[in-house]
Amino acid sequence: MKLGIVVNEGPYTHEASDTAYNFVVAALEKGHEIFRVFFYHDGVNNATRLTVPPQDDRNIQQKWTDLQAKHDLDLVVCIAAAQRRGILDENEMKRQGKDAYNIAPGFRISGLGQLIEAGIQCDRLVTFGD
Amino acid sequence: MAMLHIVNKSPYEKGALESCLNHALEGDTVILIEDGVYACVKGGRAANALASVKGIRFAALSADLKARGIGEDKMTEGVDVVDYGGFVDLVTSCDKTESWL
């Protein structure tokens, strides 16, 4: 089955990003297709490559990046939510005249249309968040 | 049109479970995840509320129960314990999902 995932909560807040990650892993193990993971609202904070959690804690961003590389997932960050929270890719850095960008490998910034498309294309859309 | 309701808030903190139970229809399933699993604790007000609802299946995520020390001895009856794979199966076997955030 084709599944879409929405993550509305930042990392290390409650558990939404962890739950979504574990759900995606379990769905892939069962042979389902993950059409897209859409990071919305504070969920965009999962996509910064500048997080440095303690060594004995999980690195949530890195886990998503690694899973993306392994399964070629489409990890999409909402552009409007990202701009409000300082999540930029190289293009947005130039466009906004900023001196740095911080998007993690494996994530891409795009618009809300990507969420709508996931809602239309997927058999199920599952939301994790606050 | 069976719906899977996903509740991730403690019933002792937020009204998500109560709202969910007010809207869930016969044949639906409610899965309790994250702090939502506190509703499973035997003898609690929320566990009594679950018991009073007819025609709805209840499930709880095993990893979240374990993380909160809710073992079998503390579980109320009538709630199926599922792992993440079971959670995925519930999503695919129901027609729609609704997260009560």
C-alpha cells in the first residue's frame, strides 16, 4: 500500500518524530511504499543538520537522513514553516540574503502542494504530531 | 468505512481521547500511542471510559506501554497490545486514519 506521513512536531519535543520514524521503518519492512514524509509546522526542525545531541542519545535528524539514503525516501520540508524557523537550503540562503544554510542531507524544501499531492496519491495519510 | 483513530495524549492531561470517543463509530478502531497509553491503566477513569464504549476495538502500542512501565498486570482488559508492525496493519486495514492531536 502507498502511505504518506506527516510530522508536525520538532525533534526531542514529545515523541512524534520518533513514532513516525519507527512507523515508517515497520511499514517498509512489511513491503509498503512510503510515498512521502512531509515535515510541517515545528516538524521542519527535524531537518537541521546542526543538531548535536549528546553521544548517548539518538540523533533524530541523522536517523531520518540515513533512512532516506537507504530507501530513497522523499523527505519534504514545508517552505513557509521552514522560513519562519530558520531552516534554509542553499537556494533559499541566496534568495533571502543569508550567510548560511542548514538543511540536512536527504531533506528537500518544497511547498504545501506536496502535502496535498500526498493526500491525493496515497492510500493512507498518517499524521504524527502535537 | 472503518476508521482508525490515533490518540497520543494522556487522557489525564488533554481531552483528545474523550473527543475521539464522542466521535468514533461502531466498527472503528482506536489505537493509543505515546502518552495516550495511560488510558490503559487498570482502574483509572479513562480505562472505565474505554470499558463503557461498545463496538469499538482498542489497541495500544507495546513500545510506549513498556516505556511507561505499564505491564500486563497494570493493563485494563479489552485492549489489544500491538507492536509497530501491528500499528501499520491497523492503518492499512482501516479505510481512513484520524490523529486526535
